[in-house]
Amino acid sequence: MVGFFAVFVSFFNLVPQAVKIHNGGGTHDLSVSSFLSILLAGILWFVYGLLRTDWPLIATNVVQILLTVYILYKINMSSSTTPVDGADVV
């Protein structure tokens, strides 16, 4: 029971961020290092799930990894289109 609650909390922790970004919200206030640590944790839990053949753990962390990669991708795309030194974007 505790495991299912932990999965629910960790999974739905990323959904609001991904939805906000997808709907056009900015990424300038998001921390890359935080999402990199979430990604690392998800990968490690995924590997642990594979070693135990624990399909709920595997499936949950695949979704978590995908959401985190999406958020990091959007952060990266946002930072690469930001004007440098106040230059205007044409």
C-alpha cells in the first residue's frame, strides 16, 4: 500500500510541470539540476525494477523518465532560443 502511494506521488509530481510547459508556460524558473537528479533517480529505480522483474515499478519509472526527458528537452530548447546580451530575435 505504501509503495502504491509513493508511486502515485512521484508520478503525479511531474505531471503539472509537464502540462504547464506543454501549454506554453515558461521554463526559465525551472532548475536543470533538479530535473537531472530526478532523471537519475528514475533510471536507477527502473534498473532496480528490471533486476527484480517488478513490472509496476518498471512501468511507473518509464513514464517518469519520459516526462523528465520531455521537461529537460523543453528547458534546453527554451534556453537555446533566448536572446544573448539583450539582442532582438528576428
